[in-house]
Amino acid sequence: MSPSTASPSSADAGSARPALADRPVSKAPADRPRRGARLRVRRPWRLAAEAAAVLIAVVVAFPLYWMVLSAFKPASEVQSSNPRPWTLNPSLDAFRRVFDQQDFGRYFLNSLLVAGTVVVASALIAFLAATAVTRFKFKMRTTVLIMFLVAQMVPVEALTIPMFFLMRDLGDSVPGIGLNTLGSLILPHIAFSLPFAIWMLRGFVKAVPESLEEAAYLDGASRTRFLWQILFPLVLPGLIATSVFSFISTWNDFLFAKSFIISATENSTLPMALLVFFKDEGNDWGGIMAASTIMTIPVLVFFVLVQRRLVSGLGGAVKD
């Protein structure tokens, strides 16, 4: 066979080989069973997790739903021996009874004043304290941190009586902090909010790289300017997260309000207003639920205002 006759066949074979090599090899028959098996394995667990999440959400939300429903129910349905999870005759009589109570608006303002002061004061003090224990090295720093942790372990009920005598003694020397004053509610709540806030903010301050601080000093920034114009905005999500917990615990406080406000009813907070609806002849459950619903509204508003920063604060600190 001559080269001229052999070259076309060899050229055809050479051109055919790349064509066959360029063809995509179908692996669908081999991959489809594997993917189907994965879906069959993962889908039941995923459905179970979603069902469990929905069930937990329903269990958590049902008391809130029942509270709001009872606030809008007529008195006859609230006191019925066969309660139903709905009402066909909604009424605002319970809310009218709540707002008709004397000094209810004053109690509401007192709660806002106490909760707002505690949130602002505890956030600023916790920010400065977290910066101090993170950025500065001093003696007994570890001991101070352990004391913060131990303070969280002591139940509030065990400290109520000592705090009562402390507030009584402070009232003799420091005006505005003794018993029957709003200061007797603000000071203890700040003290109980600080350990958790300092521990949480410590992680945020530590996550800010020291190179950023050194660069700020090289650019001529003072320590105060770095603290408030650079570090404070970076740890603001953590401050928002701690502020939510401080606001909720202060807003819903009943123990300190009942223990420290004895005779000056004009300085009572909103949880104390619920006692009006507990009577010897029978509790006004509609009024209690209506007042509780009103108490929940500021917490929801505060949460909606800070929810974006709250998510970022709970998700993590600043990245280098």
C-alpha cells in the first residue's frame, strides 16, 4: 500500500479520535441513582427538622396568642368553663378598664424612664469596662473577670433582702437612690445587667485587630478619639444585643418594684399596675391580659427597631 493511499485513512483515524475524545461522556445513569439516594436520605431529616421548628414556634407563640385573645374576649367568654381558642364577639372593654385605672399612664412613663436609663447606662459602662479588661493589662484582671462570671450565677431572689437594706442605707446619704424612688430600681438593674454585658462585649472588643488601633495612633488619633469614633461603631452590634436583654429584664421586673417601692405609689412601674386587677372577690383576667398586651408592645417596638443590628450582634464580632 502506498503512502498516498494510507494517509487518508490515517488522517481520518486521527481526526476521528479527537472527535470521539471531545464527545462528553454521559454519567447520568451512574449519577442519578446516587443523587436520588442522597435525596431519599436527606429529605426525611430535613422535613423532620422543619416540622420540629414549626412545632416549637407554635408552642412558643401560643401563650402570646392566648394572651391577646383573652384581652379581646368579652368577660363572659373569659370566665367560661369551656374556653375556646377564638372569639366571635371581640370587645375592647378590658382595654377600657385598663386605661381607666388611675395613674396607669404615669406607671407607663416610669417604666420607660427606668428601662431607658438602665439600657443607656449599662451599655456605656459595659463598653468602657470591656475595653479596659481587654486592651489593658493590670493586676487581678483575671480575678475581675471571674467575679463578673460568679455574679451571674447568684440568683436575684437571694440578693433581694441585702439589696433592700443597701437601698435603705443609701437613701440616708445619697438623695434619689433610697427606697420609694426610681433610683432604687435603676441602680440594681444596672448592677445586674453589667456582668453579662461586659462578658459579651469583651469578645467584640477583642475581635477588633490591634493593628487598627496602631494605625489610628500613627495617623494622630488620640485614645479618646479611637475609643468613640472607631472602636465604638465597630462594637455597636454587640451593644445592641446586650441592650435588648437589659431592656427586657428591666421592663418586666416585678420583684424589685414590689420590694423597693413601698409607699410611694406614684413611683411604681407598669408591672405593679397588674396588681389592681387581682381582687379578693375575683381576678379580672380580661384586664390582666389587656394590661399584659400593652406591656408587650414597647418590647416588640424596641425589638423591631434594633433587629438588624441584633442579628449581626448575635452572629459574630468584627472580622479582621
